[in-house]
Amino acid sequence: MSHVQPIVASTAVFKDDIFKGKVLFCTGGGSGICKGMTEAVMRHGADAVIVGRKLDRLMQSAEELSRLTGRTCLPVQADVRYPKQIQDAVAKTIEKFGKIDFVICGAAGNFLAPISGLSENGFRTVIEIDTLGTYNTIKATLPHVRATKGSYIHVSATLHYRGTPYQVHVSAAKAAVDATSNVLAVEEGPHGVRSNVIAPGPIAGTEGADRLTPKGPGSGMGAMPAGRYGDVKDIANTAVFLFSDAASFLSGQVIAVDGASEHIRSMQLPYPESVLDPVSMKSLIKPRM
Ligand code: COA
């Protein structure tokens, strides 16, 4: 079942056809925030390729996105951890659309686990999906993005700005993603390519928020300066802006889209109880499916 509602009205502030003739390549586009960003970019005229591991979900999402936007969305099954699979996905994109203007590096993995309970393989798995997956995607797409003087958006997080318990794997992975984007922006700027990072705060209704928000008494996100949680459309609007000509001098930036929540963020899990007695946290953490 889709986690994303259509976001039709949310991008009305931008002109309809600003991305007419453009092609988006989005990893992780089969669901959640990345699907929402893809929909928004397509609503403004682009065709898209969504890449992910689960073919059924990709095919359903691609059909839905095409129907909602009137543009063409191609689903391509690939795991970002494997360079050859991403290279093949890029080849299919070029075969279908002839070019790539925009790339969203959004494929990610996450779960809650303390260092004491996280295996070496668990740590490596998230580094491989988030960090190596981003690099593999950049490597496979860069010649095409150079050719169109296009633009990258990488989906990161805000949790590595502080020491967030249970998130060492994602913190390390996303810090590397931020750094990678900065270098990409500097190296490729002279070729006309831009690269920016979106760091979503707590976004309601996404798989990430659902899995990562502790459940039960004593847990929760705490007060939100904006008076609400974020919505997928908040991230989608930022993506439309960043890919648009309005952001033509904006590159090498990490943009937190979080309603200022990072400035007052407190621990999501009871502290220090959560690190002294991880077993007691099981009732607050949604188990692995
Ligand atoms: N707690 C502790 N370790 C976990 C874990 C959890 N909740 N989930 C996975 N791991 C560990 C596994 O135990 C394994 O390590 P091991 O071999 O030492 O036991 C390692 O991570 C790889 O897990 P596995 O499920 O085999 O890898 P995968 O490639 O199939 O999937 C994820 C990796 C991260 C995608 C998977 O854990 C997952 O489906 N997560 C939820 C979905 C998700 O992340 N969505 C994105 C939200 S932002």
C-alpha cells in the first residue's frame, strides 16, 4: 500500500512546465519521501525513472505516478550497493529517455540499534546502502548529468549533527553523504553541475518516521517549533525549488527541512535509560518486520 498521498496542490506556487523535457533518475523512488519528490518533479513536466529493490512496489508506484502526473515513469529494479546494477539502470534510462537532468540519491536503510547490539555487518549494511549507494549512483550518472549541466539532490538526515543514540550506522553514513555532496558540488561546479543535500526532519506518514519514532509512554518527538510534523510535500517543494532555475546559484549546501526542530531536539528515547538498559526499550521500538 502506498504511504504517499498525491501532493497536487502543494507545488502550485511553481509554474506547471518548469521541468518540461527534463528527466529525473531517483533511487528509492518507489516509496515515501523519494516517491513524493518524484511526483512533484513530474507534475512540473519531467519524466522519471524510479529505482529500488522491490519490483512489485516499483511497478505499482510507477503506474501511479504516471497516472497522477500525465508523464512517463519507468520502474527499474536495482540495488544501489552494486555498481553494475546501477550502471544497468542508467543504461535503461538512457535507452528510454536519452538523457538525465536530475538525480535524487535517496535509497536508504535504517533501524534502531545501539552499538552494543549492532553487528559489524549491520553497520556495514547501512553504510553500503546510504554511502556507497550514493557514490555508486553519482558515478553511474555523472557523465549524463554533466552533459545536461544538471543537478543532484541527496537525501540525508539531521540526526548526525548530534550524538543520537541507536543511530551510529545512519549517522556515519549520512555524514559521509553530506561530505560527498560538498565535494561533488566543488568538483563539478565548473562543468555546470550542482549538488545539494536535503536533510528532512520528522516527516509524518513515512516508513522512516513510523519505524524510527519510538512508541509508548515516555517516547516521542517532543515539541515542534513549526507546530506540526513535516509533510512529504515540504520535502517535495524543496526538491522542486532546488532543481529549478531559481536555485541556479545554490550548490554545495545541506538544507535541513525540519521546521527548526533540530534547534530544540531532545533525545527521542528516555536517556540514559535507553543506553543503560536497551532491553527495556523493546516496548518503545517497533520491531523489525
Ligand atoms: N537491529 C539490529 N540489526 C539489524 C536490524 C535491526 N533492527 N535490521 C537489520 N540488522 C542487521 C542484520 O542483523 C544483519 O546483520 P547480521 O548479518 O550480523 O545479523 C545486517 O543488519 C543486514 O541485515 P539484512 O536484513 O540481512 O540486510 P538487507 O540488505 O536485507 O536489509 C535494511 C537491510 C537496512 C534495508 C533492512 O534492515 C530493512 O529492511 N530495514 C527497514 C527498511 C528501511 O530501512 N527503510 C528505510 C527507512 S529510512
